Amino acid sequence: MDQRISLITLGVADLARSRFYEHLGWSSPCPWDSDVVFFQANGMIFGLWSRDALDRDSCAEPGAHSGGFALAYNVGSPLEVDAVLRDAAAAGGTVKRVGGETFSGGYSGLFHDPDGHPWEVAHNPGWNPGARRRRQASSRHLEPRVMRGRSARRL
């Protein structure tokens, strides 16, 4: 597993209130009335999703929470998803969701690190989180490029 993070998702109480990021100058191809909103942010993706949905997707233990965020690691193929999940388990993590196809045409699985932090490992041929930004952001404003490709619930 390379030392990088592909996606950070924040669990939010009210997605409409999170238009805060739009007011900062960020843009997203996702409609604000959808379940999730993604922003491409200089080589990674930043997402906003309902806290309850994030807890369910992160396989939080009953009565527990995901901590309000989840980390994701994108790879080049479904075989790489399975390999990273095996490596995580061998290193002391717990595989909470084995690799499988997603409704969006991708493939993902999920592990928790030894402290219970969720990591989704995913392959989605419609996303390129490593794409370079077209414009340079000024030091005062964050201006991530709009994500290209399929808008999906998650990776």
C-alpha cells in the first residue's frame, strides 16, 4: 500500500448546510440534493455524506460511530483491492467488508485499522483522483477542479 490517501469523506448532519464549501469557492458536479457531494481537490477527492449513511457504510459497530469521517485508498484494479485488504489483515487490521462490485460499476472493500478507523479500498474506472489541477489555486482561495467522470455514491 503506497503512502497516500485518495479520498476523505466527512459525515455531516445536514448536507444542505454543507454548502458552506461552495461559498468558499469550491465546485462540484454533484447536485446538492443528492446523497453525497464530491470535490476534486488537487490530487485527491473530498466528500460530504450523511453521518448516518457514513456510519453504515463504514461498518461501525452497533451503537458506535465512524468518528464522522472515512478514508479511502484508490487502486488500479479489483485484484489490487483484494491484495490491499489481505495486506491490511496481515498487518493487524480487520477486514469489515470483503471486496465486491459496487452499484456504480466499481469494486471496493473496507478494513478498520487497529484503532477502528475505517479505510475503504476501491477501484472505480470512472475516477482519476490523481489528475493534476488545471489552474493553480491562490494562497487565499481553494479552487479545486471539478471531478470528471461518473458521479457515484462512493468510490
